[in-house]
Amino acid sequence: MIEVHQAEWCPYSSDVRERLNELDLPFVCRPVPARPQDRHALAELTGGDPSIPVVVLEDGTILSGDTSRTLAELDRRFPEPPGAEAHRQALAAHRG
């Protein structure tokens, strides 16, 4: 299953969660410490970068760093299902 190392308060993490939902991909969220200097396990996973979000795909690929690159890679790997637009509309309606 896809893992997202993230924080609920992080807007970049939110962007990744939203896109995974639009793509209808199951994922699990892994919370990280609020302070980057306390994210030792995350830094070990990424080779030193404690930035969030970090996505670990089922094949072991780690997507980290620039969130726009992470989103582009998700789009490249996974086709958008027919229900994606409905997810975007529901989110827009929720946000008002």
C-alpha cells in the first residue's frame, strides 16, 4: 500500500492526499514529528531530507522533495479514473 509520511497541518501533504484520493489510490498516512530536526526516521528513509510529504509507492519508489514533482510523478504513473472530477468538485464545494 502507498504510504504518505505527512502532517495534517501541512498544505503540501494535503495536496498529495487530495491527489491520491482523486486517483482512487488506497494509501495510509504516517504522521511525522512537527519539528524537522526530530524527523530522524524520515531523514533516514529519504537519504537526509526531513521535508514532508514523502510518498513511498508499493514498488519501493520514494517521492520526496518538491511536491509539484511528486504530483507529476503520481500523474505519470497512475491514470486518472472517471470519478476524479467528482472528487475535485466535492472538495471545491466543501471549501466554499
